[in-house]
Amino acid sequence: MPQINPSKVLSPKNPLSRIEWLCKQGETLLYADPETALAYGMDALNLVEQHQNMLGKARALALIGGVHIVQGNFNSVLDYLNQALQLYSNLKNTLGMAGCYNRIASLYFIQGHYEASLTMYQRAQRLYEQDRGEPLSYARVLGNIGILYVRHGDYSTALEYHLKALSIYQRFDNQAGIASIFHHLAALYYEQGNLQMAQEYNFRALSIEEQQGNLLRVAYLLTNIATTYVDLKKNDQAITYETKAIDIKNRLNNPHMLADSYTTLGLAYEGLQEYTKSLDYHLQALTIRQEVGDNNGQLISILNIGNIYNQLGHYTSSIDILKKGVELSEQQGQPRLKSDALARLAWAYLKLNQLEIALDTGLAALTIAQEIQATKQIQYAAEWLCQIYEQQGDYQHAVEYLRLAKQTSEARLNTENTRQLNQMQMQYEAQKKEQELSHLHQELILHKKELKTIAFTVIHQHELLFETKKKLTDILANPSSKKKLREFMHWFENQIDPDRTWVQFQRYFKQDQHDFLNRLTEEFPSLTEQQLKICVLIRSEFHTKEIARLLYITEQSVRKHRQRIRRKLHLEKKRSLSVFLVSY
């Protein structure tokens, strides 16, 4: 177990503050340095046991569960996260519960339990929408739900979730979040077969992640780029990028990710017809997935290995492993993959001239494919059945299945043409929406700069005017100048009217967020005019000192107003007023 060297970290001495600090640091390092994150989590958990801090314990358990997911150690993840979830539930901590559901959903997704994953993500989504205290976490959940809709083939709904998440990330100028959505959009286009667009978004995401220095996500993206190159038949480029990914994954000591890399290399060498190398990488991937309990990954590896054994002519070995694939696909409830496994089994039996069992296996593959209307699997099963009947000398049935294979191929072609048309329409809409979001984001940045410029100009002018007023006040002591100076002072007081300054500032603010004040006033009618002004300035990212100078009040007054605003908005102690107002 990694240990923290206390002499190398500066953290609070108070135990409860130290627990909170350790958990925050661990969450920050979760992806960049999971080993250190785990050390922080374990140290926090040890302190919790000494001081009986339930909130700290929940945070530490959730952190440790998250680290195990990142490291691919799935066996104990649910135990940690369920304990954390129960503690957060007892404490009625909505955001903590949402975070646990999010991580449980991630685990289910990695393991291939997509329905369970979607259920957990939707629970997290509802909690984040109720609380509204962590908009970036909410955006992450939206992006993950989008991925699951891609898996279901509901691309338009997936796109809606991704673009909604993208708008939140752009509002906060969160580059890591923007990169994650580019990553998700790449996956969406990949699933649709638009490999060029997928690769474009992969590289856009990679550029950001490399700038951010996030090695874990860089490794993921390198593997995605390599996989896409395999499908583009650019296997040498795939091997180059996957080799870079493996170097990073070895440094991160992440076995789950290494298995993905070995699978991609196996496919690349298969494309180069170097079947022995391909088999070696697929076997390495299978071994790792068995060790970490990745059932879905095991099934994929088994199908790949069975296919390579068939290519090498090792049909008995192919049959042995594909039987395990059929059994595993039944356990996981994955009929499409079961049909694939049966079709490859039928091929192996055919090559061994075991025609009766080949026929039974091929018919079983076809039946499953027809039940789930999987046209690709129907076509493949029909093609093998045609060959089996032909070898048996039953040409009537051979012709029958040849026709079925041809009809299915034509239907797939028509479906593909329709899909491509829909894809082009969706691509156009996505690009249009992304351009709109980018334009709005740039406008928002420009408005904020203008607001800052106006505010600091006003502050400078008023400081100059106040200094002038002070000097004129001294002159008033001279009786001979009193009448004219009194008139001048009356005019001068009108020039530094705070209300007039506020009207000027508010005019520019309304150009930026025209409905913010209306919504805030409607939902929280008890807010005073002064408190509304402070809300506007906080949302525009002004600091306490700047707000005080703009409104001609003391910094202490601003702090008191902030406390009153928090009470009127019913914010919990740990909730950030700034984050709430920015995301409102």
C-alpha cells in the first residue's frame, strides 16, 4: 500500500480539516496519479476511524472506490461505494449520493452492464438537478448518459445529452470537460461508421488532454485513435499509436487499460495477416480480463481468439474456446455476441467436416440473430449455412440460404444508405449547434471582459473624484470661496451617485445575461435591491474588494450581505454561492 510522506505535504493539523484536505487532494489526483490518490484516501480513512467523522468516512470510501475503478481493480469497488452511499444517505447529503451513483454507474459500464449503468447515471442526474450545486459533475453525468444512448443506437438523444454537457463545460471554460465531450462525440461517430469524423474529434480531444497533462485520458484517446485506424485499414499507424498508449498505461500500472491495448494490437496484426502475433496479444488481453473480473472484455477476447484460431486452421482450439464464449454470452444476456460465437463455431465444425453439428450450430446462430433482428449476424449465419448445405450436397437449401444472405445484404445496404443520410443530417445539426455554442461562449468571454473594463474604469474615476472632493473640502475652509465652491460641490455630488453608476453597469450586464435577474427575483422575492446587485457582480466574477468599491460599501458589508443572500437562497454550508449563481 502506498504511503504518504507527511514531511512532503502541507496539510492542516486539525484532524477533521486534514481528513477533508486529504479527500480533496485525492479527488484532484484521481486520474493523474491514482497511486497517490489511494494513499490520501487510506490516510483519511485511518484518521476517520480515530475521530468518528461520518462525512469524512463517506468521502474517503468514495475516493478509494473511485481509485479502484481507475486502476481496474473491480472486485472491491462496490463494497467501498455502497458503504459511502449508505453514509451519505444517512447524512442526507444529496451531492455525495449523486457522486456514488455516478461511480457505481461507471463500474457497471466498464463491466458491460449497460442497463444497470444507465439506471445509476439517471439517479445521479436527478440528484444533481435537485441540488444544482455541482454543475461540472452534472455535466459529466450527462456526457456518460449520452455514451449509453450511443450504445442503444439512439444517436439523436445521445447528441442532445452531449451538447447539453458541452454547453455547461464551455460556460465554465472547463477544458478537461470540453475534451471529454469531444471524446464522446468521437465515439458517437465511430458507432455510426463515420470514421473520419470520429478521428477528427479524437485528435481534438487529444490536443486538449496533452496540454492538460492528463496521462490517463491521453492513454484512452491514443487507444481510440489506434482502434479507428484499424477500422480504416491503416494498421501500421494503429500500432504506432497503441505502442504510445501502452507506454503510458505501464507507467500508470492500469491492467484494465492494458487489456484494451493488447486487443487493439491483436486486431491490427490480424489486419496485417500476422496471425501468430495477433493471437499472442489477444491471449494476453484475455488473461488480464480474467484476473480483473472483466466479463464483457473476456467475451470480446474469446471471440477474437476463436476467429484467429480459425484463420490459423486450429479448429479444435477454436471450438474449445468458442464454447466458453457461448456460455459466457448466455450468462451476460448478450444474444448478438452469442450469435457471433455460434456462427464462428459453425465455421470451425464445417472445416473439420463435422457437418451435422455445424448445421445445428449455424441454425442456432441464425435463429438468435432473427429473434433480435441483427441483420449483420443473419447474413453471416446464412452464408455459413449455404456452405454447409452445399458441402452436404443439399443444393436446394444451399440456394435458399444464399438468397437469404443476399436479401439481408441488400437490406443492410439500404439501411446503411438511410443511416448515412440520417448521419449527415445529424452531423450538420451537431456542427451547427457546436458552432452556436462556441459563438455564445466567445461572446460570454467578451462580455465579461467588457464588464471588467467598465467596472475598473468606474472605480478609477470615482477614486479620482473622491480625492478631488477631499481637496475641495479643504478649500471650503476659506470663507471667501465658500459660495462658489458650495455650488460646485452640489454638482460634484451628483456626478458620483452610486445608483446612476449601477444603472450604467446593469445596462451592460443585461446584454450578457438578460433573464438572470428576472428568474432570481421571481424565485427569491425576498432579495433586496442591494443583494441583487451583489448577486449580479458575483455572477460576473467580481471579488469582494471589487464589489465593495463599485457599490461604495465596506468589504465587511459585502461579506455580511453574502451571508444573508446564502440564507435567502437556502444554501447548505458546503455549497458555493459563486458556483450556484454562475450555474443558475
